[in-house]
Amino acid sequence: MKTTRVAIIALACTGLSPLHGGKAGAAGAAVKRPSHAELVRRATKGSHPLAERRGVEVVEPGSMEKVVGHRSRPGLIARSTILSHGGSWTIVPKGAVLHVPEEYRERIVGEPAGRLLPWSEFHARNRGWLHAQRVTMEQARGEAALSGEVRDNHARLGRVVVATFHNGPISVKAAGAVRLAAAGAGTEAVSLAE
């Protein structure tokens, strides 16, 4: 038993393996990594491995202009309503603003200016004119409507009303929602009050 162990250890140390017919290693020499120049040469010979994947476009260096100009969907700001006041601003999803009184229309802007604040901080600083209306997921999806009493309260509050779910703004899909254009901003807010 000891002799067998010693023989196997001796064969392993010399690089001879009984599994490979007593020859040194599988290929006989260590595998050399390709150089940068070799990798570049390989890449330019054939197609790029990522080009075979669906939806992946291989971009050559220096041709980023065509990629930057190509966007499949609008950016975050374009998909949001911007609320601004006192040198700070925040974004909420389009459709999250449920009611906007006339006197606060100028607080819904098209371009952000000042300091970006998270919703929770912006809401805490502007509680005097901003109201968070809790909605259910069914109401946000448009499967259940806000009650008439809640909509009447929005008009009586005299504040901008933003729909929230778990303390964060959420868009509300509602049949018959009225679109309100912001004063000179070109953005839209939704009013469920009829």
C-alpha cells in the first residue's frame, strides 16, 4: 500500500500520468494565453461573439453618435411630472398627480431647476400645498375607482394631490381622467375631479 502511494506521488511529481499513457500532461506543454494583439486579430477576422445574440449591436470605437441618438423609450424625466417649489424639485410618475388647484399650476414645470430631492423629503418640506393620497394597487391599475367623496375632498383641500402607494408616488390609470396642461410647461397632470 505504501509502495503504491509512493509510485503515484513520484509519477505526479515528474509529470507522468498513467491516465495519459505515461506522457507528460495532456498537451505536453503549458497553455500560453493569447496576447492583446492576438485577441484583436481574432476579433477582426470573424464576427463578434456578441453580434450573434438577439438585440445586441456591436459598436465600433468612435461611432457612439448613432447609438446615443437611438433610444427605444423616453428618459425618466420625459416619463415623469416635475413638481418644483422653493429652489428644489422632485419627480413623480405621469398620472400620479390627481388634482391641481389653479393657484398651484405653476409648481408643475416642464424643466427641472434647483436641487433634486427625493419624494419623501420634498413632500415633508411642502406639506402646506402638497397632499399624498393613499391608493390601493387596484385603484392604481384602474380596476377600482376612487370614491366620489375622496374626489370631492381633493377639490375642497385646495392642495396638489399626488397618489401614493407604500409612501411612494404611483401613477393611477382611470377611465375618464381629465388631462391638465401645466402652465406654459407642456407637461400633463391628471385630475380625477369632474
